[in-house]
Amino acid sequence: MDLKEPVLKILAKQYEPSTLIETTFKRYDLAFKTDDEGRPILLFIGKRDELGNIKGERYARRLKIDPDGKVIKDHWEHKGKAT
């Protein structure tokens, strides 16, 4: 399952550094962790269970930045099921 444009738009924004952000999008629950720059780097997408955990899919962001701060590579990899 590839991430679609509306979800990627949410993940393209800057957030508070080093936090876990929880939100919803359409029928999905989203939870993502940010790095020390505030960029989302780990995503859980699916349905939240009664314990508050998201059951669905897990993604990790591959981000490569040159010494000048310019982004060289930026893509999301599917890492499997989130339980």
C-alpha cells in the first residue's frame, strides 16, 4: 500500500520536534513521530484499538540531506504491519 497525496501533504508539514503526533484522516487514525527538526519520520496508519494502539501499516521515512541542508532523497518505505 503506497501513501497517497492527501496523507503525504499532512506528512510534508513541520511539527513540534521530537514528539508523537496523533490525528485522524478520513477513516484512518494516524500517529507519527518527528525528528529533532520537526519532520515526520515514522508513521502508523490504520484503526485505533481499545488500548489506543494503531492496527494497520507502518512506514519509515528515508531522508538524505547534503551538508548545505538541501534534501537529496525523501521517500516513505512500507515496513509492514503495525500491531
